[in-house]
Amino acid sequence: MSDRYFDDFKVGDRFASGGITITESQILDFALRFDPQPFHVDKQAAADGPYGGIIASGFQTMSLAFRAFYDADIIKQCSLGSPGFDELRWLKPVRPGDTLRVEAVVKSTRASKSQPDRGILHMVYEVKIQTGEVVMTYTVIHMMRRRPGE
């Protein structure tokens, strides 16, 4: 449903994305540019470290999760950005070859009183890998465009 607007979201609505598989070269590239901690960029240090190998940056995992959800065509029509995230947790490492999928549920909706062309959604997200394990959770405060004429 690519023409979804704020008014179409209801508390309890559930959505899921397709998958995005992350490669070791993507992990290294991102980490070298933005998060050069040894367990992201140095194979030997990572192997000897607490995770037993290279893992993705949590920031990269969040970016990929957003991309997967955006590509699912759930918020494309109505997104006006976000004032922030709440309760972000990185629960398990993401490794080369993992496929991320996003599941989200609408926690609350509120039409804006000061800006009647938009509303606010709180959506709770879970990012899972191919085994079904949850690797990251967070809540997004979405600003969403209302359907024209509402």
C-alpha cells in the first residue's frame, strides 16, 4: 500500500520488511569510515575479542534496518522524518552473511493539534536475523503526513 498516510495507521498494526544480507566487505567499509573499533575492522583483533570475529557496527545495523523498512513501502508516501528514537538496544552481534528483517508494530497514534497536516506515530521495531533471533530493538517517533483533505 504505497499511498498510506497517518490516518491509515492504527494501534496494533503490524508490518514486516524484506531481507537485507550484510557482507564482510560492507561491514569493513562502513566501520573504516564511521566506527573503526577493532571488532569491526581488524579480523585478528575481532577473532581474539569478545565476539569471536568481525561484527557489524550497531549504527550500520540501524541504517540497514531503516533501509529495509523504507523499501517495504510502508512509510514512503507519508514520512516527514522523526524527532528521535527511544529505547534503542543492540542485543546480539550481526555477522557477515546475516540477513536482517524488520518487524514493527504501531504503539500509539496522535494527530497534531498545532499542525493539522500531520500526526505522530510511535512504532516499536524488532530487527531479526535469518535464525529469528532479535538483534536490535527500538521505538521510533514518526512524523507522518495526513491524507490530503482529512
